[in-house]
Amino acid sequence: MNTTIFISEIVDELQIQAKDNDIDILDIFDLSPETPDFSVVKRQGVFMNVNFDTKVSYEFRLAHEMSHLIYGDSEIQGIYTFSEFGHRQEELLAHRNAIRMLMSIEMPTNINTFMEYYHVPSWLEADVMRTFLEFNYLD
């Protein structure tokens, strides 16, 4: 069940990946702006708070939450909540995998355009650079 109001080619591609991984995506309209997006491991669901008060783009947040379910260790936690400042190992891994997922959908011309378009937190710039260089090296 994918019911999202955010329409873009990137979101479309993420929804395809979600479907391929049996992940449900649901936009929630009645949560407070302080409530972050979250993913529930046993439910294989990503719940996006359309009111979430953050500058980080919907696409990056969606890729981040999907990363928990696709690449994360389901034994560590049952529920993950989005935090743009999360430095714990599981959160850092989800940030890095979100960067990889988004670059594999559409390769940016440079890291600045990627950082600006997705409003990626500046402390992740080294990870964006590393992934950008890796993807360019593979070409």
C-alpha cells in the first residue's frame, strides 16, 4: 500500500524499490510537526509525517527510513525514527544508504547540488563526497 502525496520521479523510484522489498509507505497527515517519520520493522512499513518540521527533503527522509528496513539489522530495534542529527551506528548507516539509494536513482552533477536539492545535513558532506566519488569511479 503506497499512499503518498509527494510526487516526483525520485519518489516514484523509491516506491518501486519499496514494492520490490515488500515495504508499505504511508503518509500521515494528523501528526504534530515535532513527530518524526518512522519505520516499523515487523510491519515492514514506513510512516511519513507530512507535517514534520525539518528542512531535510521528503525524498531523503523516505530513503533513510526505507534503508532501515532494507539494510538494517532487524534484531537491533523494532521502530526507527528519523533524526537528521542521529550519529548512532544504525542511523549513520541509514543516512549513508539513503545517499547511495538516491544517487543510484539520479546521479548529481556535483555534491553541492545533491546536498542542496535534498537538504542533506552538512555534517554528512563527507559521506556524500565519498559516495559521489565512488559512483563516478565506477562509470
